[in-house]
Amino acid sequence: MQKNKATSPEKSAALEAIRAQFTGTDGATQRAVLLEALEVFPSVSTYEARRELDIYYPPARIKELRDEGYQIETYRQLVTTEAGVDHSIGVYVLNKRGAHAQA
């Protein structure tokens, strides 16, 4: 597994700006915020989704997006948090060629 710092300051600020575009904390809003972030960035980690996008349980939102037809891959990555602790976390990548299956 590749080891990285948790999130760059630039990406953190951009994710916070995405979050600020949406109001509410319901599941639909959280899915919209997460989808927007996945469309802007090559990947979004569970750590970033919790911390920067204010999504309490990102795996549930990813499952719901998949249930809606979005093709999202999950990878594992070892990151070091600001506290200096290593964690293996999920990293999500939206397949933009098949982003949303047509029903």
C-alpha cells in the first residue's frame, strides 16, 4: 500500500468549498456533495469525506450512489493523519466513462 499524507491543504480547501455549496445533512444532500467531489477530483477518501465534506459514514453514501447506478471503485490506501498515526482507509474513484448506468 502506498503511504501518503492525509490531504493537501489545497484539496482540503477545495473540498470544503464543495461542501459549502450544499445545505442540509440528509442522505440525499450527502450523496450530492460526495458525487460532486468525485466528479471534480480523481479520488476521495473516507477520511476526506468525513473531515472535509462532513459525511459521517461515507461507505453508506457510496453504496447508495452505486445503487443509483454510479460505477465507483474502492481502493485501500495507507495514510498518515495530522496526529502522525497511520490508517488504512478506503479511497473512492468514480468511473466517469460509465459514471451513471442508464436504466
